[in-house]
Amino acid sequence: MNGPDIGSLRVDGANLHYEVRGRGPLLLLVPGGTGGAASFDGIADDLAAEYTVATYDPRGMSRSTLDDPDAEQHVNEHADDAARIVDLLSPREPARVFGASSGAIVALHLLTARPERLVRVVAHEPPVVEVLPDAPDHRLLLARVQETLRTEGLMPAMAVFAAGLRKDGDTAGPGTDVRLPPRAAARAEQTMADLPYFIGRIVPGFMSYVPDIDRLETLADRLTLACGQDSHGELPYRPAAFLAERLGTELLRFPGGHTGLTTHPAGFGELLRKAFRA
């Protein structure tokens, strides 16, 4: 497999770095956390045997630069970025979209905003905590994270955030006991470089997002909500399970936990391929 074709797309307030592999219907992969296009390296080539696979760095991450580095980040703006990539690469045919974590929040909003451009969306553990009955507790968590970031710095804030994601009684964050594949471990430096932006801008802007559940109900036949087999009880798992029950749809279980895309790429990619074939 040859390397991906590299492109740059000018959007409102940013320049997006994107990569394209393969031929066929468009499959857009929307990264979460501090992962950019590189977070899909473990699955993109295999998926490119059936699809035109597009990956990208979200605005402000890695190679996608912001005009204003201090700009607040909003889900609708990131979803519009994803829509512009779809319009660029598949102007006449609707696309398939996969989103992981914060990228899954983007995918949910994209589905409600531009359903005519999408065939199917798979959303893996979108942390839309505002749908949960205990949402006020999670607002307090976000406030503690931001206050810790302001007063103590990045790593103490990350510790507070990680503690809030754990299941009750767990002493380790999601996926911390799993050895990363070599390519994922090699991304550690870029991951650390993007952490201040993620914890300071993406986390507060995205985890306060409230999805339009009524709208999602009308589009449920195009939406697959997914979780990790090892995630049960962790905070990112719960909104996916809640929404699947509310929408009356199956909750698809991928290998690994919240970061199963990174820790179990082969099994993750195979199940994702099956999900889009269904």
C-alpha cells in the first residue's frame, strides 16, 4: 500500500491537514482526544481496500493550525469542518463516518446537521455526559479540571480528569494496563504536545455539548452507537449505552476499552468494516 495523498483545506478560522487512501465510497474517520490522522494508521490501510478513507487532524491539533490560537472550540464548528471534507472528497455521493470519543461527538452533530450527506455514522463512546441523569456531577468534574489546570498545571489537571473517567472502585484510568503497539507509542511526543489544547479547549467545549436526541431519534436507522468491551462502568461508556437504549438501537461492542482503536487495531478495524457493510 502506497502512502496517503496529503491535502490542506482552508476552513473558517483554520487550515486542516487531511490524508486520503484507497478508492470507493468515502469513509471519513474523525479522531478523538489528542489523536489526529495518525491515530487511524492501524486501520486505515485495511479499510482503504473497500473505501476512499479520509483522515485528518482536527483544527488546532498537530498539523491543522488555527488563525487564532486562543479561540474557543465548539462542536458545531468542528462538525462543519468534517462536512467540508465530505463535500470536497465526495461532492455527489453521501459518505460513511466513524468518530471516536470527542470525534464521535462531532459525528453525532454532523448527522443531525447534514443527514443528507451521510449514509451511516458509527459513534464510539461519545462522552456526551449532558444526556446522563447525573450530568450535574460531571459539570462539577469539568470545573475542577479547569481550575486545576489554571492553578496547578497540565498533569495535575489530567489526573483529575482521568479519575473522573474511571468506573467506581477502579484505581487506574481506562486502558492504562495495555501495552501500546509500536506505531501508537511513537506518537507519544505529539500526543503530549497536543494535551494542553485538548484539556483546556476541547474537553470543556465538547463535554458540555447537548445532542439533539429528538433529531437523533428520527435518524436512528443511520446511527450505530458503539462502546468498548472493557469499558463498562467507565464514564465514556455510559452516554453511548444511554443513547442506544433511548433510541432503541443495538450497542455495538468493539474490542478493548475506550482506546480500543489504538490497543486492538486489527479487531477494531474488522468490526468497523462489518458495521458499515450491515
